[in-house]
Amino acid sequence: MNTEVVVLYFAKSAEIADVRSETISVPQEITSLQLWQELVNRHPSLSVLRDQVVLAVRQEYVALGEQLLSLQSGDEVAVIPPLSGG
């Protein structure tokens, strides 16, 4: 069963995807890596961030991997690229 989540893109990820936020439909049970792959399928150029990006689901950081996420309709998923040093 799928659920609608709001994806927020920050900094470099927003530049690359050319969008700041969007609503997408994904399975309710999905690993963080599968979720990332869904985003890359929509915006292939995001793949350059693969080794550096962090996702935040309901404002909690999630590493890319096999961690199973239980998503609810309306959940926020933030795509947080590496912060550039200053």
C-alpha cells in the first residue's frame, strides 16, 4: 500500500533537483535506501550526492541503508546534502 509523503529538498539537493518540495507516493514500508532510490528515479542528477546525503524522516536523521521506515501519509522527508565548509 502506498502513502503520500512530502519531500523537502535543501541546499545543493534543491539546486540539483530544481525543486524545493514535492509530494510523492511511496510504499508505507520502505527502506531508507529504497526511498533514496525513488528520489533518484525522479531526479537522476541527485545520484551525485549518494555517498554524502542524509535523509530526515519526521525530523529524525536516517542513514541510507536497510533500515525499514514506516511512513504515514503527510510525513515530511528532508533531503539534506553535505554542508559546505566555511
